[in-house]
Amino acid sequence: MKILVIGGGNMGKTYCRSLLRAHLVQPEDLMVLERSPERAELLRAEKVGVVHTEPADCLNVADLIILAVKPQDSASLFAKLRPATDPQQVYLSIMAGVTIASIQEGLGVEKVIRAMPNLPAQIGLGMTSYTASDAVTRIELVLVQNLLNTTGKAIYVDTEHAIDATTAISGSGPAYVLYFMEAMIDVAREMGFTESQAELLVAQTFRGAVELQMKNDLSCSEWIARVSSKGGTTEAAINTFKATSVYEDIKAGARAALERAEALGRG
């Protein structure tokens, strides 16, 4: 099978490296289409696949095409690709907000899989949800799931609404976590810790909390109760969060992200 990754940015390179590392494709069967000649040269030096700058040189020989470009570039990309597309090709899109129907219409194809990865995919700890058009076969879907799993975890969802919801939760989610971490690092510095001490304190605390939650059956609320004691320090912090509506603000932020994802899908 020949795979073409369109877009040599961070996510495009992430998939190339993950596929090669997992031996899901041979280097000679992995192609990258990058319109910038300068970036194409850099990609060649990084040896992430056979690099091309023109669709005519690679699109017609690819079995699976990964669309890893910015959503705002989709219309112009579709116009360039459409003359050389093949109905038997499978298209995997990671463009936020771009619907399966718009990809089908723009490219004149039927086999489309839409996925939403997140930034930790770059280190093999990503979370991706995906869904597919009816024309995609079960075998093709399994192949793509194996591909997505090379960057972390992947789950199949039944609707595109769930893809937009994934964008709001795990797609944008790392930024929410980092935002909270930044606030904790900032206040740790105010309390007298050095920059490096503050970053280590917070990073290890988050890492430990996540591992604790994942390796046990207790809910987040149950763990909070275990950490807290009546009249103690943790209770004082949690009560402040509740009084200032932090919990509801986080939910409101995720809903705003969902609304934006849906708006992008409507163009």
C-alpha cells in the first residue's frame, strides 16, 4: 500500500514518523506532498518519506491519502487535487471542522474518514476519534485505526457531531490543561519557588494525578475526596474553585470550542 501525506507541518510529520516507526509502511511507499519548496527540502533532509511538491507526481499512485493541511486551505487544495483523484482511494482528513460531505463534494470521492487527533500525538500519547462515510470498507477502517493507533489511542464514533465534540474535549483539551498548569506554575513562583522548581512541582503533580486516575477504578470525585480532609488545605482550595465557578467555567470553555468547531464546519 502506498500512503500520501498532504501537508508537511507538525501533524503531517507526526504521522510520517509514526508510520515508519511502527513499520506500517516502507519508506519508499510513504510520500509527502508539500507545496513549499523550502519546506520540502527540509522534509527530504529529515527522511520522512518521498517528498513531492506537485500533486501530479504522487496523487494518482496513492491508495490512502492523509489530508493534514489547515482547514482554511481546504477549498484551494480540493481544486488542485480533484482532477487526479480516484474513486477507489481512501481519504483520511484531520482538518478541524471540514465535514465528510464537503470533502466528498470537493474531491469527487466517496471513501472519506474524518479524524480529530491532538497535540500529544507528536510523542505517541495522542487521543484521536474518527468516523467514516458508508463507502469505506471494514478492512479499510481497520487499516486506518491501526494507523491512528501509532500516535496513541483511537476510538471510532458514529457521528460527525462526536468529531466536533472531540475537538472541544481532547483536541483543544491539552491547552486547557496547560492553561491550568501555567496558573499553578505562576502562583508557585509567587510562593517563592524558582522557575525550574515550580515547573517540576506542577508537571510531576499532573503526571502523577493522571496516572493515578488511569490505573484505578475510582472516579475523579472519589480521588478528590481521598485527597481532601475536613477543614484541610485541599478543601480550602476546592471550596474557592466552587465559589468562583471554575468548574462551570471549564465546561463553558469546552462548549465554546464545540460551537466554534461546528461553525467551521458550516464554513
